Amino acid sequence: MEHFKTSADVLFILIGAVMILAMHAGFAFLELGTVRRKNQVNALVKILSDFAVSTLAYFFVGYGLAYGTHFFHSAETLVARSGYDLVKFFFLLTFAAAIPAIVSGGIAERARFYPQLAATCLLVGLVYPVFEGIAWNQAYGIQPWLKASFGEEFHDFAGSVVVHAMGGWVALVAVLLLGPRRGRYHKDGGIVGVHPPSSIPFLALGAWVLIVGWFGFNVMSAQTLDKVSGLVAMNSLMAMVGGTLAALAVGRNDPGFVHNGPLAGLVAVCAGSDLMHPLGALATGLIAGCLFVVTFTLTQNRWKIDDVLGVWPLHGLCGAWGGIAAGLFGIKSLGGLGGVALASQAIGTALGIGIALAGGLVVYGLLKATTGLRLDAEDEFKGADLTVHRISASSERETLW
């Protein structure tokens, strides 16, 4: 029987939604501190604009596609159950809007502004809700099939795969279609410019805002007070600590790695944070921190994939690891609560990656073939095609870069 939604449940999930909304400021400052100074304004405006477009795409299309419901009722109908369904939409929207926020970090410094807004609309409205509905709303009969075949459904409590892996693998497609920033690599593959972070303090601020908000991301995924669990909070903490220490050690004290390490751990623990023993969460975070540092270095230096913030290693790979980790550390023999099957986790994770790759290829391939994705050489040299103006003393508009 469905839990009766109280006003306390409304407040609970609303606080979670606001905490995750604040995480988008974290995405913005993480990107702001990583990109070159000439692109900082663009990074800030892009994240906020993406969220606005995401809201409309999810309200009018995406939420209905995932959950089979919409909000085209009278206000009297909408406020039933204290308006719980409305704040649930707000909460789930903040998850959906993380997809373009993740992609933004990968394609930074050379993607055109308005085509990216169009991509945001398509990803949040049409691509993301397909897998969201499969994982969280029993869509297309896949979860019942996994249950019948392997004993348990695919489990992703807070979105290691549904949100992070999908965002990271979509970003990989976009990064590959865009190509590297001009001046990043020689034609023969040699590295030309390193492009170090423009502001470690801003990067660190973004990481801290994300870390704090993540406890809303994970803990409030219970969605009602009767299901809230302190285990989720403890596991999130342990994974965050594990990711930090692993990145500190493997990354040789590099501040960029140190501040992304906790995010790697938190990405990975989302899926199984409600099932794992804290030691399992610590191991999940340690492995995620190592995975991020190693694969970020490989993508940039050996594979010549110019993923500016390392969103494919951080979200794509660590998110996929989180889906698998839930099937390992969630089982009772390794201290977990049970209720997971490794085969279901592997299949569900692979399915999420497949939908992300296919959706990303269609969306960004279509935009590349029609409007184009990339700035021309002059605009890329200046910083971006989004110009910011002020009114000068002579009332003339002056471009600020």
C-alpha cells in the first residue's frame, strides 16, 4: 500500500530538491575554476541557462515520458496531497538537469552556446527519461524480466547509472564529435598546451558545494520520511573520504585531482548507498578515486580526448563502476543488506550506457550536421559566442571579455 504523503514529506523532499539545485552552482564553479579565464562568464551563464531549458523540457515532455503523468490539471487537483507530486517533480528535475550540467564540463571552451541549449532540450526531454523510466518506473518490462531471470531487479538508489553514467557517456560522444580545443594537440598527436585550471579556489568551491549538496542527492532519494536511512548518509561520507584519499595518493597531491576525488566516490556510491556496509562504501570510493585519476590521465595524454573537466572518467566510468559496486558490496556475504544481483547490475549498467551513447550520437550528430556544434576559430580564440554587455557612460554597448 502506498505511503500517505504528509506535509512533512513535502518539506523533506523540497529540502532535497533545493540542496540538489544548489549543486548546479557547484557544477558552475567547478567548470569556472577549470576553464581558462576568457571562458569563465560563458561557463556561468551556460549552467544556469541549461537548467532553465531543462525545466521546461522535463515539465512538458520528459517527466511524462518517464512516469506517465503530467501537470495539465487544475491548481485544485495539483495541490492534492499537500502538493507532494509537485515537489517530487522539482526533486526529479534537479536530477534530470544534471545531465547537461555534466556534459557542459566535457565540451567546455569550444562548443557553441545555442546548439548546446538545443541539445539540453532533447537530452532532458527525450533521451534521459527513457532510461529513467526503465530504472525507476518499471517501463518497458525490463525490470520484471531481470527479476525473473536473475532474482533481483536493477538497483540504482540515487543515480550512479541513471544520472551520472548517462551524463558521462553522452558527454563522451559530444567531446569526440567536437574534437579537441584548438592548440591542445599537434596534428601528429603530441600535446601542445596543458591549459591548467584558471582558479583553484573556484574549483575547490565548486567541489565543496557539490559535496554538501550530495547528501541531499543521496539521502533524500528516499523521497518520504518513513524510508529515510542514516546508512545512506554514512555510506556517502565514507565513499567521499575514500575517493579523496585515493585521488590524493594516486594523483600525487595535485589539487585538481584532490577536489575531484570526493566527487568520484560520491558518484560511485549513489547506486548502492542504501545497501552497502560503510566499509563497502569506503572501498567503492577508494576504487572510484583511483579510477578517475588513472583514466583522466589516459584520456588527456594517451588517447588525446580533450574532455576538459574529465566528465567521462568522473561520471561515465565512476558511475558505471557504481552500478557494478552495488551488486558486489550490496550482497549479504560482503556485509550488505542484499536484494541485488550482480548480473542485473551489469545488464542494467550496460543498458544505461547504450541508451546514452545512442541518444548522444543522435542528438549531437543531428546538431553537428544541421546547425553545427563548434565555434569558429575567431570565436574560440576570444572565448565563446556568448557575449556579455554593459552600458558604458556614453550609453554604448561594450563587449566584456
